[in-house]
Amino acid sequence: MIDKRHGGPWDRGNADSYYQRGIKPHYFKGASYSSQLVEEPDMTDEELAEYLAGYNKNEEMQNFKDWG
């Protein structure tokens, strides 16, 4: 089961795709931007898979921020 909590790997991957920031695996131990950041070298294979699942799901849905 994928943890879709705010700040988690799936959420961060989904957000990176939504804002079209590209793939840069990371997540937060707690809430986004107000807790410890975990970057790719310190992520487990499962966390990396969750990040990519979130990123790829949003890419599939093509739900991107409208900057216009």
C-alpha cells in the first residue's frame, strides 16, 4: 500500500510532476517544508518507487499547473 500523506514520497513525486519540476526524488519526514527533508541518496528502494509512482500517476493524468 502506498502512503499518500502530505509530504511523503508519493505526494512529493505527484507535486513535482504537477509543477513540472522534473524528477528529483525526495520527501519530508513530516509535513512538507516544515520537517526533515530526505533526498534520493538516503531514500529506500520502496520510497523511490513511491516517489516515481506519484510522479508517473500525475504524468498519466496530465494534471499540470496552469501558469497562464
